[in-house]
Amino acid sequence: MALCQSCQGKHTLNVPGKCTSCGSLTTHFAYALCDACSAKQDECEWCQTPLSAGASSPLAATQAGVFFVTCRDVDDGKTFKMRIGEEIHVTLPEDQYAWREWDVKSVPYGLKVKTRGNFVPDQGNPQFGTRTIILEVRASGNYLLELHEVQRSWSWGWGGGSSGGGQPIPGGKIWKANFDIK
């Protein structure tokens, strides 16, 4: 069983599911990949996050043609080289029962928050899911981006989170990455 660090603490029913890659059975119904596809793709069976420490998302483009890089929890502490006009998509796991969500601690000068994103529940178990915070790269320089867990301030329904500004949770998780903008 190949699970990322975030998914190792999650619990789900011990009922087989269907692999989204090859169609064979998975160990648990909430898993997206079977053991073989997880090993072949080097991705977590549950959330499909890259398992290798050095595996970060390559530069991709939105439908509008804006280039972006996706950063995940395994990218904590890394440095990314980017250019003005590109976007940073930080996708981090959340547990709805913990009443915590991710927010930007402070926005560095050369970056601008485009959206704090909504909680996207896992199809197999809606208690768990992810939030993607998108930032625009606006000026050259070296910037430290820091996200932290805050107390969730909205009700059930997964519709909030766009206002941000929640209170930091003492002892909560922190995610950091450096961005070298040219």
C-alpha cells in the first residue's frame, strides 16, 4: 500500500473500489489507484499526490494560456524558479472534521492572491479533500510564501473559504516554499 504522508492517517471502509487508471480493484473504495498503478505512476493510492520527494508538478498552462506550477504538501521547503505573469497553485489536504483550513499567512510583495479556493471533497470520503490557493506572480525577486492552518469560520456545505483571514491555530501545520522570480 503506497500512501503519501497526509493520507496515512485517513480511514475509510475496507471495501474494494475501482482504479481510475486501469480499472482493476483497489484496496479500499476511496482509493483512486490500485497498488500496481500507484507504484508505476509513483503516486499516492488515495489522492494521487507524487510520492517521490523530488517530484513536483511541472509547469503547465491554464485554458487561458497562463503558465502555472502546482505545489503540494510534499513540496514544503522547496524553491521554485518562476517568471512574472505565471501562477502558483498550492494544493493542500484538509480534514473537514478537524475544523481547520489553509490560508496565506502574509502575501509577499511580488505575489497576489487570486483565489483562496473552496474545499474539494474526496469522492470516496467527503471528510477529506483538498484546497487550492492560487497566487499571481507580479514582480521579480525572492519570496517566501507561508501558509498555515486557521480555524474554519464557515458552515458546512463546502462553499466558503474565499474570504480568508482566519485565526492561526496554535501548533497548527505550516507550509512554506521559496519562489525565485525572474
